[in-house]
Amino acid sequence: MRTNFGDLPARQHLPVTAAAPAPPAGAPVPPVLDVVVPVHNEEKDLEPCVRRLHAHLSGTFPYPFRITIADNASTDLTSAVAKALAAELPQVMSFRLEQKGRGRALRTVWTASEAPVLAYMDVDLSTDLNALLPLVAPLISGHSDLAIGSRLTRSSRVVRGAKREFVSRAYNLILRGSLAARFSDAQCGFKAIRGDVAQRLLPMVEDTGWFFDTEMLVLAERAGLRIHEVPVDWVDDPDSSVDIVRTAAADLKGVWRVGRALATGRLALDRLRRPFGDDPRDRDLPGVPAGLARQLLGFCVIGALSTLFYLALYALFRTGTGAQAANALALLLSAFANTAANRRLTFGVRGRGGAVRHQAQGLVVFAIGLALTSGSLAALHTATAHPSHGTELAVLLAANLAATVLRFLLFRAWLFPDGAGAPAAVRPDGVVPAAAGAPASAAGSASGPAPGAVTGPVAGRGGAQRSGPVSPRGGRSAPVPGLPDVPDVPDDSRSSR
């Protein structure tokens, strides 16, 4: 399941249309937004849906757009209806897959699309289309990476039965409890994603059915991508053909699969965080070591918990053995847990690569801590023949604090030095420097594009190519010059990180 993307470029801006060459006469204008409507046996609802959506976008949307009908293995006249609509309406195209699965249809169309912003909505158009522009505005402006409609915020207005309401809320509670999801509504069929993000995120999403949305959002959130939420007006479709029981069972299996993959570190989520370089906390500040504050905070929290764990183990072992043996056993077990927790949470090292070496180095640090604490105990017993357990614990606490400071310095400088196991940082001029000892070709050429931008094709799945300027490290993607201003997003919409 682990996907190795290698060194990825920094996050791309949207194409600058004012600087791009004009298309040949009669050639279609490249779309800024590609709205995908996945369908399966929807011959009755497809035509009114597409006509309504096309009329809405033509009359209200200020950017070039395209509607793509993704027919996934329909057995009725859906394919014929889709082809007829594509022939009649401009900015409408049809695409047929021979296998079922909404997730498969979205992945196929999105990865092949050249549009910088990708969206999808259900064919029943249960969501009010007035929410479409607020949905994609944060993606066009460069503020967010993904956007979702939510039926579960306070300002959402929803009309649906009690059964679907209960199932939806219960499912999202399961996601919050099991996968620590912070977005409010995973199942609303009204979502959008930036094209450059999709090219890197979708290869990691395994599901091809209804769980596709949830898996994509969970991985995006765990990878540090920004998810924007828009409250929607939503009216339930009483004729929906979705099998709630079978879909819920498949979703629960997906929750278990993703949770297990995250827990074991088999997902290469560290590959998605730094390549975009748009988090101001990643900026290089003179005199401030990169990530020091975050690492120190994480280390202190883990250290406090490890100390409590150590003291509890010592008190347990002391009931049946001597002070030195109890101290050694408690310190050994807590050291294994401390190294594993700091490796994953403080220094962001994921996967099993190097885990044994890190634990071996952690044992060396453990030996130093053992020497400090054992020496403190020996000194105490030399000074007092029969100290109380409370006095022993106090001395051990002081010795552990000294060992903790030394442990952090050794972890940071020796076990997990800055940059180890992480993608190469991006310089302010947008160039990824080569690692020490790497051939010059690995870093690319310093000549060519103007300072602050790196151009060139980025390969996507299915042979799709994307090109455009790459944002400098530490900067959020800029709006698109030459296009109308994006309207303000309503005050009641939310962004989650």
C-alpha cells in the first residue's frame, strides 16, 4: 500500500492565463473548473441534471468550465443520453468506463483532466447549486487544497428522513472516534480538489466505491492539507438507489483498513506534507532551527507521559525486586515506548525503514539514562542506609529530568537529525537542492525559468501532463491573474486544518 513518489516539486500555482499563449482560433478555452457527474443507470435523471447544471454555470460562474459525465458501466441508455448531451451542449463531454465504482470514475477522470480545479456532484443535484462558487473559490484563490459541502454544520439547511440523518451522523461520529477526523461531513456528494493536489493524493487512495471520498479526506487531513467546508442547503432524493446497509458495511471495512494502515505507518503521508511548502511554520527563519518549537513541545509531552509510565512500572516492579533491578526494567520498557513515540510523533519518521537502527541507538541513550538514574540511586543509598520509596521516587524524578534534556539533544542531533528521512527542502527561489553526494542532475538546473518559479510538466496517472509555475517554499498559492476576483466566501463557512 505504501507508494514511493520520490522527490516531489513544490506546490503549483494555477495556470497564469494572462501569460499563457492564446489558443488557436476555434480551439476550446482550457477550463479552470472541471465538474464531474458520476452516473450508473441514470437515463431518466441525467439529462435534466446536466441541463440545469450547465445553465447555472453558464449564467453565474465567472471562469471557463467543463462538465464531464462519467458513465461507469451503465447497462441502460445512460451512455446514449450522455453522448447526446455532449454533442448538443458546449462545455459538456462524456466519458465511459467499463467497470462500476464511483471512486473509480472520479479517479480516472480527475487524473486525466487538465483543469486546475476539479469537482464532483451527485446526479440528483440534492445540493443547492448556489454553493458551488463558494466551494471552489478557496481552491481558485490558493487558500485551500480541498473543499467539501457539509450538511452537518449549524447553518446548513437539510431536508431528509430520520433514517438517513441517523446513519450520516453516526458514520461521522465513527470517523471522529476511530480516525480522529476533524471534517464534519464525509459523505456529502459535493466536493472539490485542486488538480495538483489530486495528482499526488489520488494514487494513495485505494477504494473505488463509495468510501473513496472518506479515504481521500482522511489521508488529506493526515498529510496536513487544508480542507475547506461550506454549509449547504440539501434536499434528500427519495428515489435514491443507494443501498444504505451495503454501503455502510463497505464503509466500516474501509475505516478499519485505513486505520490499520495509519497505525502501522504503511501510508507515505510524509510525502505529501513538505513538497507543497505552503505552511508558514515550515519557513526557514534566521537563528531558529527548523521545527525546533514543535519538536520540543512534542518531546516534552511524550517525555512527561514516559516519566509517568516509568514511575508506574518502577512502583510495580519494586514490590517484587530490588531498587536497581526495578529501575533497569522500568527504564528499559519506557525507553522502547519513548523512542517509538518520538520517532513517529516528534520527528515525523514514518514507516518501518530504519526502525531497528533507531531503537538500537535509543538503547544507547537508554544506557546513558540508566547510568544517571542508577548513579543517583547508588548515591542515595550510600548517604542513607534505608531510604523510603518516596525519597527514591523523588531522586529518580530529578535524575530523569536531567536524562530527558540529554535525551532530546541526542535524539535531535544523532537519532533524528534535521532532514533525515524527509523530502528535500525547497529554497526560496523554488529550487529543490540536491542531497549531499548526489549527482548534480538530481537537483535540476538553476538556469531556465524566472526566479521564484519552476516550470515543467508533472506526470499524472494515465499519462496526463501538467505544467505551470511552482510556488516558492513558505508561500500560499496566489490567485490567478487576469481572471475576475473571487467573491468573498460566506462568513459561516469553515476551514479545517
